[in-house]
Amino acid sequence: MPDSQISQVYDDQTLQALLDKEAIRDLVRNYSRGVDRQDFKLLRSLYADDGYEDDHGGAYTGSAEGYVDWLESVMGRVVNSSHMIHQHQVVLESETTAQGEVYLSGHSRLEVPGGHEDLTHGMRYLDHYTKRDGKWLFQRRTIIVDSLYASPTHWDPSRDDTKDAEFGTPGPKDASYRVLSVPFFKRR
């Protein structure tokens, strides 16, 4: 095989690997958006039909469908949340399988008796991905909690520097649904 053909094969494989890794990173970002906006239909679309939530920080283990149902039942007391992805290592195993480790911080403000509580987690997702019908999905997710800080909320939205700010909110009233007009950002 001439050198030019070898280079072309390598370039095509490299390009496909980059496209696959970026699609997997989109999958992870979409998960964060789905949880933070409480878009449970979006979350359901991110898992393989036989997907499994291996361990969600000790709170849930079972089918992905059951996980989203559980999440929907417990998110009612979440005033707002923000998942911030720091780094994401993806290793492709084959054309249809991959594994990844995602480092992130998660912040949630919860309604508790007498007020609110802020939770900040340092976490890692240990993921197994599968590509089905050309779409990357979660096959299995395991969450490892590396740190947790919980405290009463000291947030004061009436402060001079934030009193006129629009604050994020879970659900369809979040500003992103009104401000971002690209169909991708529409609620599922």
C-alpha cells in the first residue's frame, strides 16, 4: 500500500476517533444540563435501553429508567443545581464502546425545614458508553464522591450586586429556554 493511502487511513481513523470523543463529551454535558434543568425526558434519551446506574453516590442502584424515575421523585426540593465538568478522559475501546472518567463539582441548593442548605460535591463519574444506531449513550454510570461540603445557605438575592440579576431555576422557566433559540436548547 502506498504511503499516501496509509496516511489517509490513519487520518480517517483519527478524525472518527475525535468525532466519537466529542460526541461522548456532548453526552456528558447533556446529562448535566438535563439534571440542572430537571429535563427528565432529555435524561431518559441519554441512556441505552439496558443502561444501568451502578451506584449514584449510595443513593440509587438499578436500571437507568428507574434512576430517572427516582431522580424525578427527589428533585422537588432542589431549588437549583449546577454540574460543572472540569476534565473528562475518554478511551475508545472499539467503534461502539468506550469508557471515561469525568471529574466535576456539583452544587445544589435544597429546601430543608426552616430554610435552605447548600451542598457542594467533588465527584467523578466512571462511565461505560455504547454507540447504538450512530448515537453514543450511557451504558453504565458509577459515581464516586471525593468530597462533600454541606452548610446552611448564606445566599442573599437582595444584595446590591445581585438584586437585579436573573437567577437560574430548574424546569421550563429557566432563562435558557427563552433566550437560546436553537432547537437543541428546547425542553424535550
